[in-house]
Amino acid sequence: MRNRWEKIRVPVAVLAASLAVSPATARLAVAHTAAAAVQSSPESSTYKPKFPGDPARSDSEAAALAYMRVVLRAQHQFEKHYDHFATSLAELVHTGSFTKRMVDPNRGDYTASFQGKKDSFVLTMTPAHLDPQHRSFYAEDDGKIHGDETKPADADSPIVK
């Protein structure tokens, strides 16, 4: 297999000549630039909202909030059909768009927690690392999602708009 630098030999030579530096120095500059591009993470770039009014601050938050919305819709459909809430995530399978795979609490950068009773439930999403782009989230049977960037979210946390 050819050396990966052979592919850019001509551009490096042209760069070296135009900058009046040695080809070795030009290769180091190209390698440094490539390494810097690989190290920049998608989370560090500006988050692009997924829909108008999207309250998420990162792709991880968007996924966590989407999961919560699916659970909340499934719970309300379940309650409408059975006249009580599901007491576990497993009971929600095949309700709305809630799938068997969604029972797993590991949701990427977040961990889901669910406590259900027939007359109420609490759903939380806790990030691996709490920061402004990875807030914790809380929802209960009223369907309102609360978020907090400094502590685990609860009913007193601000509502996510």
C-alpha cells in the first residue's frame, strides 16, 4: 500500500515552494492542520436546531428530548386506552412509536430513569456529564419537560420551552 503522504506529494511540494519552506516543514503543517480538524468535535460546533422552536442545545440533548417526547406520547396513549398509566417502560412497547429497543435506559450520552404508578409517572434523563449543552431533564404525567444545567432536574426546574 502506498504511503498516505504520497497522495499529497505534489501539493506539499507546491506549498513548500510557495512558502519558501522545506517539504518536511510543509508536511508537518499539513499533518498538524489535519489533526486539528479530526480533533474538533461536532458538539463544539454551533448546534443546528432540528425544527423551529427546538429547545435543545446539542445533538445529545435533541436525542434525549426526542426520547422523552416519545415516552410521554406513549404514556398518554396508554392511559387513554387502559385508563391508567404504564408502570414500566416495557409495558409501553408497541404503544405509539415506542419500540422494544427503547426500553434500554442507555440513550447515548444520557441515561433514562422511569418510575411508574397507575396514576402517575416520572421520567428523567441524566447526562454522563452535566454542562450547558447536556442538561438533565425531568417530566411527569402533566407532560411538561423540565431542564437544569447545574443539578438533576425536578418538578421545580425551569420548563424547557
